[in-house]
Amino acid sequence: MLRDADLLELHRRMLVIRGFEERVAALYRDGEVPGFVHLSIGQEAAAVGACRPLRPDDVITSTHRGHGHCLAKGLDPLGMFAELMARDAGTNRGRGGSMHIADPTLGIFGANGIVGAGLPIAVGAATASQLRADGGVAIAFFGDGAVAHGTFHEAVNLAAVWDLPVIFFCENNGYAEFSPAEDQHAASLKRRARGYGIPYFAIDGNDVVEVATVMTDLVEAVRLESGPVIVEATTYRFHGHYEGDPERYRTQAEVQGWEARDPLRRSAKALRKRGVTKATLAALAEEVDRELDAAVEAARALPPPPVAALHEFVTRPRPAIPEPSVPPADAPVFRTMDAVHDALAHELAADPTVFLAGIDIGAGGNVFGLTRGLQDQFGTRVRDTPISESAIVGLGVGAAMAGLRPVVEIMYLDFLGVCLDQLLNQAAKLPFMTGGRAEMALTVRTQFGAGRSSGSQHSQSLEAILAHIPGLTVVMPSTPADTYGLLRAAIADPNPVVFIEHRLMYGMKGTQPPADHLVPIGKAAVVRPGTDVTVVSVSRMVHECLAAADALAEEGVSVEVIDLRTVAPLDTATIVESVAKTSRLCIAHEAVIPFGIGAEIAAVVAAEAFWDLDAPIARVGAAATPTPYAPDLERAWLPDRTTITETLHRLTAL
């Protein structure tokens, strides 16, 4: 039973949200808040009531209309005003703005400019709580429009399969942007919940007492391992979808009808019935107004981020790792697939915050058998997921923000397009958009490779797409020892790393390094010294380059071969130093030539070592077509040692 003091506190929190949003509307109108602004005026009861039973370490994820959720979870209005006004002392150092406010230290894993994106992130936070058995709960706020999004299905289904402590809280305000909710969905949220086999609760989202009462019971039940639930709170936004929205899609009569159900009016009326005086309510409102006015003035006086700080928070400094010594010739031999298995086993044993998740990686041991036996050894820290790439990467993002070191697997690199948002807009950007507050020690394992008639959707070399995303690290090993050392380094790295293996090398044998073997990320290796021409390559193509170098050595041509090992960040210093010695450069990769990583390397060398070149830069790669299926066509499409040898012949003849 809520006491008068509890009801007054709920009312005060709604006053803070309403007053904050009204001031933001004025600041935006006057040009003091740049960018986009989406206000939650009218939806205060849902945010305040839902967050009331949460502990500081419980987690919420939010939406582009997230100011109210952040304030209800405990974020400071001054920091939020400063963030919206693009000040360096803002909540996110002026890097996030209205749609991206977050403070993971308070369990606020982010408002989000991408519809539905916070749902799998909340699943990741709930997974972290489940693994830690700490009783934590996650609430994923979302609008009715997000129900049509694939991430909704993937996140809710995964939460149901894993029985996670997460509440999916829908604020149904009647509109998905400009479209009425009834035009957007073929089935109700209640029916959808039944399909996932999880409980559903409908509440009046404008009644803060009802929301707080229901959510208190639900949070306690979920905390006691009752599993996920869906809550649908019916509410209304009094302003348009965004500030400046002409609102031609709804009538003034409709808005006025909902204003009669204003959550603040209803709360004040309920308090008056319990004997709280008008004077007490007026004094409370005046106190909130003074505090918010003071916060606005304080924010105005703060400076913007210095331009010199532009590159801060993109990546965290990674630990220094020296180049390892070469294993002795009499060292044991193992395969690349053993290297992957052993590196994962080593990190699981050494660090309790590491866990694995992916399609059939547990009981099935991965489609290539790479993780076989790890679930028997490490139990629930090796988890099978549904076929849900967005949920898989999103749970990795959320778990990493919660302080774990997830290693999630995308079965084929070709499936990148299915989950690209969680890599592009979440994993890569959240550390930056939160001003460095978001932890993101996430490793995404995947594999690629042409040459076995796998066709256009299972053979692509897409590393250039990932390398183009600031904040992502992209690693592509070429030997069993490097696979082991780089994978261990990736898992220990504080940044999101996409670790790309070549499936045709899983059976490759090489010397086995010691268990503590680590390879530095971001450092290329000169795997064959030479003096006449430099060849830069990565992954399996390195071995084709070495074979071509052997062929040219018989003709008296000395080829220096560089194995990038890491595609992003690119070790340009090693390349430029080599070109200064050889005066010729060839770049060979399995990806198609146009806009591949070879173009970036060529541009860097042209800018930094132009006067050292005695010949044009050459590129070797696949033809600019999708990967063919027919074996003869695929062989003609895929570069090999013969193509590289012919290119080097032409280059050294100039």
C-alpha cells in the first residue's frame, strides 16, 4: 500500500519530467538545443511508475523519447540539460544529445535513436544478471511502433527461451510516428505475448499509482526468477512525434480528450482526496520549477566540448602486448580449429566474466565443431541461441555494458546484414555517444571464405564494411598460432572486436604456442622479408602471397610479404616502412577489388610514401561480381597465387 509520502514523491518525479520537457521545448524553439527532440509530455506516469521499484543496479533501455525514463531512473536534470545543449559537462560529454542519453553507472543503458534497438540490449543486461545470480532486473521501454520490428520478436523470443529477468514495457501512445497504432499491427500485443508463452499485463499508463503498484509486484516476481513479462501501458503524447511536427494526423478534440486524463492532474486529484492541500501541491511545483530553472541557467554557463577532444571516446586504450617469440621448431602441431577451441577454453577458465553465445555452439559444438565440449565444461556460460542474429549481437552489447566479456558468434560473415545495426549503431557507437561511460568488451566471432561453391550468400569477404565503422576493431588471422593469440587478445580487449576466421583454414596445421601466447591487436607482421617488392595481404590470401613469393625467388626477385592480422586499426607504419625499402607495392585480398581494404592501403601509401614508389600500386582481388556458384566460374573469380605471381611479374618489370 502506497503511503501519502510515496504518492507525493511519485507526483514530484512526474513534475520533474513535465517541467524538464517543457523547458526543453522552449530551449529547442529558441535554438539552444540543436538536433532532434522528441518529448514525453503526457507519458510521465508510465516512466515514473515503472522505475519506482528498481534498484540502482537494475537496468533500463529506452527510446528516442527517453528523457522521462532517464529522469525516473535517477539521472540528474542538470547533466541532461547540459547534454541537450551540447556542453562538455553534459551527461555524455556532448556526444549523445537528446536521443542517446545514457549513464550505465546508474543502470541507464541508453535512450536510442533506432526503433527497437534497446530490446536485445536489455536482454543482454538480463543475461548478465542471470549469469551472476545477483537478482538484477532489466526493463526495456519501447513504443507500440517497435512491435512491428524484427528486434522485438528476436529479443522477446530469446528472453522467453532463456527465462530471463526482463520486463518488456510498451508505452502505447496510439501512434507510430504519424500512423495510428491500429493500422500497424495485425495482432494485439496480448496475443503476441501468448505466442511467446509469457505473461501479459495491460495497465492504465496515465495512472501513476496503478503503474507503480503493478510494476512493484512484477519486478519482485521477475527478481525471484519468474521469467520475462510484457506490460502494455496505454498512454498519450501531448506533443507531436518531434518538436515542429505539424500533427496533421490527429484532431484537436482527440488531444483535448487525452489532456483530460493528464497523469499530473489525476495524481493531484488523488492526492487532494487523501487530504493533501492545494498549498502543499503548489509549493512542491514551485520547488521543482526553481530547481529546474537553476539547472537550465547552470547548463547555459557551461562550455562546449573542446574541438581538440574530437577523437576521444572512439576506442579505449588497449593493453600493450609485445610481439611473441616464434614457437620452437619442435613444438607440438595443432590446427586452426584447435586454436579457436583452445583460446575460448583458456579465457572461459581464466575469466568468469567471459561467456559464449551463438547458434548451435553449445550442445552442437558449432557447425564446424569448434566449440565441441565447452558446454559440458562450462555449463550455462556456453549458450545456444535461436537463429536471431540481431538478438545475438544485441545481447552481447548489453552484457558488455553490464561488465561481462561476451563472445558471440555469427555463423557466417554474410549474415552481417541481418545484425548490422547492433554493430554499426550500438556496439561501435555507444562508448562514444556516452562520453566513454559504456563498457564494450565484446567479441563477435564469425567466418568467411570462398572456394567451395558455397554461393553468393555464404562466401563473401566483407571486412571493408566493418573496417569503415569508427569504433570497431576487425581482426583476420592467417595461422593457427596467430588465431590463438589474437582471439585471446580480442576477448581481453576493452573494445568491440569482430574476429573473422577463414573456414578453409580450420584444418590448417601449425606449431602450437604456449598457453600464455598473445598477439598484439593492430600490429602487422612481416612474414617474409624482401627487398624488391612489398605484398600486403590478410587471412588465407597471405599463404597465396607466400607461394607467389617462393615462385619469384626462383627468378631472383625478393618479395616482402606483410600479414596485416588486424584490418582495423590498420598498421600503416609497417607498410610505409616496407615500401620505403622496396619501392613497389601490391595488395592482395579475397574481397572484390572496388572499395576494398586495398583501396585504403593504396591511398595511405600514395599520401605518405609517394616519392618512394618506382611503379604504380597494384591490387589483386576478386572480380566485381557476387561470388559464383559454378566451380569454374568461382575459380576464375577468386584470386590465387597464379594471379598474384603474374601481377608481381608486371610490377617488378616496370
